[in-house]
Amino acid sequence: MRITAMICATLMLFCLTACGFHLPHQTSLNEAIPEINVEGSYHHLFYKQVVQKLRVSGVKVNSEGDSDFAPNGQVPTLLIPDPAVDNVVVAVDSRAQALERNLFVQVSMTLLIPNHRPLIMKNSLTRSTLNKTGHSLASSTEEDVILEETYEELASQMVSRLGYLGRESDPDARIPLPQDLLVSADDPSTQVNAKNPYEGMTIIEALQAQDRAEAADAAAVELEQLNNGKIYTDPKLPAVTPELLHEAPESVNTSM
């Protein structure tokens, strides 16, 4: 009976995949970001793995490491610097030799979205290694393997975080209001139904719409208002007498 149920569940999964079924409020990465520019330390393994995973997801990647690199100014740009790796000794023996080390790997990426402020994404992982006394080559090889595995895992997590930009906002979610801090959640008379202006948008579209709304509501200030009504046609800096910082004071007697 259990085998029959597993077979039926597998068949249903294949059917849902074949008919193009998607999870609710979820958009694939290649639909949310069809094209992206990737710049930074293109010689590093972490950079290459991020580019590879983006291309496997169906995203058109304009990588700085390509010979025909031509960035598109109308699409988002992803900046990837070198990861930071700290090799810290956490255990020593009686002879003050390292027994255990912690590899702390930290990565960061900056996503530049047109018509939106930059988004900084960071992540880190800590891995432990054992120092093999008398086998320095084996210890060094183990650290290199652990670093490669860590870079691959961090690249997968960062690409998954980029996929969140394709998620749709929840149409049933209500906008939090200031009066929510003063009313009781159990009192139905105090509930305020506000329409979500970002309903049906992806997160990246909602971020751009939010910036446009803030720019439209922002107050404009003229230069004359900043100068208290004064107009400076020929601004000049005040006259300042230069003073030598390392000049010996006059009271010091330099005679021997």
C-alpha cells in the first residue's frame, strides 16, 4: 500500500511539472531577471560559480570575464568582489602547535537595479579543519577542498536569494499602519482594511515602484532657500594664514 501511494505521488509530481505548474506567488529566476550584468573579480572561483548557476537557471549573463563583454544599462548589474577568508586557530596542543582551525568565509554582492538604490547582500559560513601533524601538504589540500565546497554552497545560497526578487507580494497581506500599535488585534472594530498598492508585483517591481512613489512625494528645495535667501554670484573662501603643523615653538631653546 505504501509503495502504491509513493508511485501515485511521483506520477502526480510529473504531471504538475509537465503542465507548467508553479508555486503560488512565485516566479522563476529567469522570468524575474531575464538578463543581468555581472562584474567584479571574475578570476575568482566564487564569481565563476555564481555566473554558472545563473546561466543554469536560464538567465542571460553578461559577465565581465567574457571576451565579448558588453553590459546592458537597462538591466540589473551584480557586483561581486573577492570573498574574505579568515583562518583562525581555535585549539592548540601542549607544544603550542595548531590542532584545529576555523575557516570563516564571508561573501558580499551588490545588486544595482535601474531606478532603485543599491541592494547589498552578505552571507558567511564557518568550517572547521584539523591540522595533521607532520602532513602539512595533506592539511593544505584539505583546506583548499573545504574552501571550494564553501564557495559552491555560498554561490547557491546567493543565487537563491536573487530568486526572491521574483516572488510576488501577497495580495492578502495588509499594510501595517501606525494605529496598529495602539489598538487591540482581537477587536474587530479597530481593523482597517487598506489596499496593498504592490499587489501582483514582484519584489523587484515593488522596490522600483516604492522609489518612484518616494521621489514623487519628496519636497523640492531651491538653492536660494538653502542659502537663507542670499545669492552668491562669486563665492570666495575666507582668508586663512597657513600654519606649519610641525614647526618648533619659539620658546624651545635649540642651542646645545
